[in-house]
Amino acid sequence: MTDEVPDESAGGSEPEASDSLKAFGEVVKAFRKRAGLTQERFAPMVGYSVPTVASIEQGRRLPPVAFVDRAEEVLDAFGVIRGAAKHVARKPGLAKWFRHWAKLELTATTLYTYENRLVPGLLQTPAYAKTLFDEQIPALGDDEIEANLAARVERKKLLTDRPHTIYSFIVEEHVLRRQTGGSEIMRKQVAHILDICARRNIDIQIMPMSRGHHAGLGGPMRLLETAENKWYAYCEVQETGQLVPDLKVISILQKRYARMRAQALSFEESVGLLREMRGAT
């Protein structure tokens, strides 16, 4: 499946070490040793397990924000640990086939998303995302779940960090009515989407269940435009995804997306339905 895992929304494989992760780990290790602390003594001081500290120092996992802040304070690192954390690559926690697309997203001027399986990764709450990771088959370890969740939360910053990017989301109604994680998680998920609707550069539409046939029945899709006005598409199936640079295919997908925008509920109608769902969950 999909945003940062075996599909942008659900599972994920073990994060791969990157040079920036290894460098961050070495920085933490150097300051820890400077303070005369073993991993066993350091771990409870920052509120993480010894295996977690070891994984971070070895560059095998993405450091959580809380770890960075606590390590900075405990080791009195002169801002070096926080500074190093800013350069840690987003690669860990993202499925291999999704990473190229995630890199393109960072500078996209236009980003369109149609999803018929689950809430798009950029719109997910941490609780909704964690439910997907917790239920992944094959099961993920705690470290993998935390790394995937950290990557998902990091990627979601696109919506706030790039206020001039135009975002469009079309989501099937049944996705929002499915009680993924239970009624309370879905109530908060719907409320979160309503909050996002307040942003001027974000357009969210719901494809109603009453729409018997529409242009997106071939499956989920993403389209983006770069600053150089070049378009790319991305499509996913279980355990793999494909970046589409072919202009003819992109043109077809653009036509389908345009038709879906006409077939889905308007933005105002979608907001009304979301408010109804929030009250019903």
C-alpha cells in the first residue's frame, strides 16, 4: 500500500542508514562520551531505551524530535545536536519506491492527490497513521513503527511549510466513513481535515458514494508540477509504486483528475459533509 511506507499510507520497511543519519549518530556519540556517559546511563536520562539510543548512534533510525531536544539539554551540546538534526535526510521511514516522489514534493508548486483506499498521508493525524502501522502485515517492530510515524509527521509539514503550493485532494467518501482505529480516532481525523480546509491554498473534495461511476476508478493517483513547470505522476499498488514521467500518460491522468473534480462534491459541499461526519462519529 501508500504517504512513506509500502504505500504512502500503510506499512514500511526497516529504515536504511543514510550519510546524514550516520553523521548525526556520530555527533550524539561524541557528546555522550565527552560527558562520560555510557549508553546505559544516557538512555534513561533522555527517556529512551538503550537499543533505541544504540540504533540512533549507529545511524539506523530517525531521531525523534523529543530525543533531539533531550539529548541537546542533557549533553549541553552548544546547539550542535539540534543543528545536526536539521540535516538528517527524510529517507528513513519512507518506502524505497516512494522516496523519489517525496523528494519532488519538497519543491512542487502544484500537488494533486486522489485516494480511494485510505486518508492521504499528508492529511493523516498521527493516531490514524499509527493505526495503519500497528496493523501492518507482516508486523512491524516498535522501532520501525516509530521511524515510519516520524517520517509521516515530518512529511506532513509540507502543508504548512509551503503555503504557496496549490494542493488538491479528492477522497472517496467511504474512506472517511470507515472506522479505522475506532470512532474517536476517526472523529479527530475528520476534524483535522476540516481544520486543513481553512487554508486558502488547499482544496479538499469528497467523491460521494452515490456517484456510481467516475473517472478515477482505475485507482489512486498523484500529480505534481515543479517550479520549472514540469509535470510528474505517481501511482501505487500493494508493495510498490511507480513514478511516471511519460507526458502522454501524465496527460491522461490530468484529464481524469479534471473530470473527477467535476464529478466530486464541491469544496463547500465537501466541508458540509465533513461537518456532518464529525458530528456522527
